[in-house]
Amino acid sequence: MLEVDVLTIFPELFAAFLETAFVGQARRAGRARIAAHDLRGWATDRHRSVDDSPYGGGPGMVMTPEPLVPAIEALAGPKGVGRRARVVHLSPQGRRLDQAGLARLAGEPALVLVCSRYEGVDQRVIDLAVDEEVSIGDYVLSGGELPAMVLIEGMVRLLPGVLGNPESIETESFRGGALLEGPHYTRPPIYRGLEVPEVLRSGDHAAIEAWRRQQAQDRTRVRRPDLLEGAGSSVSDRRPDRSSPPSGADARAADPDDSGE
Ligand SMILES: C[S@@+](CC[C@H](N)C(=O)[O-])C[C@H]1O[C@@H](n2cnc3c(N)ncnc32)[C@H](O)[C@@H]1O
């Protein structure tokens, strides 16, 4: 079971997200427990403040150690051995998230995701209470809430039994860091003059598999050659075996009403 507590000054941002699609399903099925907590609930002053102006001057505000550190400790316990949950601060300065990172975090017994705002948090919050910092990419957003949702959605879809067809995970981009997935098609067979490749309608599963593998390699070479670096001649071997009868994308093509991914 995935256990996630989110600390934020905007818990309302999570309301619809936590009820919808795979995240909502996983929670209702008891595969995930995810809760968004209002950081201001730990504030002790009359104004329920969470930020103050920076020492040394400069633009913007900084999130103060109080109430952040006590809030984190209430959810995860004190930093160190025996802590109940791994504490992740979403930050553009963190380690950049990738599929392997998602899988690693999804394997943690419990997580506390700290969403900051303004210029970020007082460094002592990181030093005293945070286990790692994670970035969702080299750009700056105004808060950690969307990055936390990115993390949650990415982890939830890795949980056993969440995706209708587990092969979706096995075959999609970045599995093993090797290849992007190739193009997908569904009905109609011709749309505005553009035709679905003949091979996909041939019923020849070996040919379909070979075509998909080639498309994945071509697409990766053009769009993300960095993924192929170091992959050597075994790149295609990194794709899962899809020579079995139609399922996954094949099955979806056969049934375009399937609302799965
Ligand atoms: C405006 S940003 C702070 C940027 C910070 N002053 C800096 O230059 O690194 C406010 C908050 O949004 C969140 N955030 C913004 N971009 C992010 C990213 N790419 N990945 C993860 N969190 C991000 C973080 O929680 C961050 O503390």
C-alpha cells in the first residue's frame, strides 16, 4: 500500500485530484492512503503565518522553520533512523525525477511530501527535517503542489493492480530507461486521409511486434538519442517480450471503447 502525506498551504488543490481516475480508484480500493494536510494547522501565531522576509534582504518570502519542522516531525517522526516516513521536499534544486526515481519512491513504506511556496524554505528545514529533494524538471513553478501530484500519479500507476492492464507499464516509455514507446492508433482506420499502418491491421503479431520495436528505436533515436547512449546493440532486447497474442495496445485497438490508458 502506498502511504503519502502531503504538507501544503493549499490542501484544497488536492481535493479533485485525490478523487479522480487511477489515484481515486487506488484510494477507494485501499491500495493507497494519500492525505493533504494544511501546514497552517501547525502554525501557532494569530495570523497562522508560515513565511517571513529573508535575512540579508532580497525579493520574496521564505518559509519559516516553524511551523514546517514540527509539522514534518508530526507526520514522519524526527529525522534519522527509525523515522516513520521518508520526507521529500519538492524543489527545482532537487534530484530530477525519472521513472527509476518514481519506482524507488513508490517502494518506500511511507512518504511525506513537502510542498513549499515563495522563494522556498529556510535551509534549516532541509537540514533538520528533509531526507531528500526532488525536482520534476529544470523549470520553476510557484509551488510544490503540482510536482507532488506528478510524483503521486507516477507512483500510483506503478502499484500492482491499479492499471487495468499491467502490460501498459511494461511497454511504455522509459521502462528500464531504454526506449520511448512508438506511435499508437485506434479507429477509424482512415482519418482525414491518414491511414493506420497496414501492419497493425494485419493480425500478424510477430510482424506487429517487429514494427513496434523498430518504431520505438527510430523515435528514440530522433527524439531522445541520450536514452540510447550506452544501450549498445541490446537496445531492442530491453523491450519486453510482446510476441504473445494481442493484449495491451493490441487489445485496446481491438476495443477502442476501453477507457484504460
Ligand atoms: C518559486 S519556487 C522557489 C524557487 C527557488 N527560489 C529557486 O530558485 O530554486 C517555489 C516552490 O515551488 C516548488 N517548485 C518549483 N519548481 C519546481 C520543480 N521544478 N520541481 C519541484 N518543485 C518545484 C518548490 O517547492 C519551490 O520551493
